[in-house]
Amino acid sequence: MAQVTISLNGREYTVGCGAGEEARIRELARGVDTRMRKFGPQAGQIGEARLLVMMLLTMADELFEARSGANGQGLPGFADGLTALAKRIETVAERLEAAKI
């Protein structure tokens, strides 16, 4: 397994990926970092974990809208899955904040 170091909101993270996927991971990280930097000032001083949660929910909403528009029918169960994912992300964010990460 390959590893790549990415930067999000001024912090570096080393993540694993498949061999040959390093460039794609860096590209995705640059896009996420750009969005975080734009989203951050709107959110105020909420902490990095909550900023990530809010940004991920916004991106998930955009993905849902894009997929719904593509087939005109929406995705059965997607909203329920998104709600469950949002709850899991919130739990992780709370744990991160409690651990001061």
C-alpha cells in the first residue's frame, strides 16, 4: 500500500492509498482544502472537526442533488443513509473535540 501526505486547512495528514493513486489523492485533497478555506470564514470559530462535518455534509448534499438530477428519480434510501452518516460524523467530531485533536 502506498502512502501520500496531504494538507488540509494547514495541517498535514499521511493517508494510505493504492499504488498509483497518489496523484489522484493529492488532487482530491487540494479540492477539499480549497473548499475548507472558503467555507471556514463563513462558519466562524467552530473548531476543525465541526468544520469538516459541515463541509462534508455540504458536499454530500451537492452529490445527492447531482445524482438526483441525473436520473430524475432520486436515489432510494440515499437520504436515510446520508442522515445516518451525518450522525456518525457528528459522533466522531465530538470525540475529536473531546480528545483535543
